[in-house]
Amino acid sequence: MKNRIAGLCLLLILSASFPGAEAKDAKKTAPPDIDLTLYLAPPPANDSDQTKAEIEEILKIQKNRTPDMEAAAQADAEEVVFRFADVLGPNFSADKLPLTAVFYAKIHEAEGNNVDPAKDIWARPRPFLQDSRVKPCVKLSKSGSYPSGHATTGTLFAIFLARMVPEKKAELFTRAQVYSHNRMVGGVHYQGDLEAGRIAGTLIAAELWRKKGFQKEFENAKKELRGVLGFTN
């Protein structure tokens, strides 16, 4: 009985501490901060020359895909800011940066709240659904393809990480490009999805910066991050 009570208490603590720990359906009901359908062009038609060209681009990548490329795409399928540790070093980890972890969990939650409604409206089929020659090497997704949530997330992470650690700005944005491109390597996104995701990430970042309390949370996470990484605050 004591173990059951302890487990329930831990669940309540995690739910309160980490944004996005609520039920998935509750997340979907959160209103978006920005209607991306007002700012992004619609995806090309499924039978358009552009979609056909994008499929051929994916097939070319697939033909030259190595085991190392597949492993990188599979690792980058995880939507967590600590995928940027190859830029910021081994101390960039959740166990050493609890405030940073919570802050970027909120960033990821904002991505879903804003991108998912646009995905639902446009409902662009994933490349592997559009053409059976596409053989994904990462976990499949049931959501629409456009815009890319991973590209949006990677852009958001890079924007705020670069503001926290401007010394690594160029490397962070390069890493975000690789993070996005790995969705094409994985066979689950078109090039146009990635481009739209980068625009979406930039728009969402600007909107978040204006939200009440956001900049204070940003500064708290920044102080923690720079201290742990050994940068002068």
C-alpha cells in the first residue's frame, strides 16, 4: 500500500513539474499562439511536379543512405534539446540542467500546440504513403507531413540556445539543419516540409518571446546553462 501511495505522489510531482506531462488529449486542446496557415504557403498537391521532384530527392538520399546515416536519423528522431550535446558538450544533459530541461520541454510543447493544427488542416501524406518506393528507417508517424514538427522544434531549440550561448551560434544553427535533414534521411519528410518548419519555428519563437513570464524563465535557464557549461555569465 505504501508503495502505491509513493508511486502516486511521484506521478503527481512529475505532472506538476514537467510541462507536457498531462494527458495527450489535453495538450491538443491548448489553443495555438499563432495560426500557421496564415503565414505558410500550402503544401504542393500530391500529384504536382514539385511533390514528384521531392520524392525523387528522398529516393536519391535513400539510395546512398549508409548505416551511420540511418543511425543518426534514428537518434535524431527524439525531440529533445539534449540532441544538441554534440555541440555543447557532455555536460549538456538533463540530469545536470533541470531548469534547462523544463524550459525546453515547454518549447517543445509550444511546437506541438502550434504545428499540430496546421498539420491537421493540410493533411499532407508522408512520403512513404505517397510512394511505396520510399522505405523509412525511423519510426513512422500518423500525423500530416507539413510542416515538419522536427524542423520546427530544431529551429526553436537553435534560436533559444543561440541566445543563451552566442559563442556557439553558428554551430547550433548548423546542427539544427542536420537535425531537420535527418527527417529526409529517415524517409518521413519532404524538403518543403523542412523549409516550412524552419519558418514556423522562427514565427513561434518570436511569439513566445512576447509571452508574459517567458523571458524570466529564459534568463533562469540561461544562467544555469552557462554556469554548468563553464561560460561567463
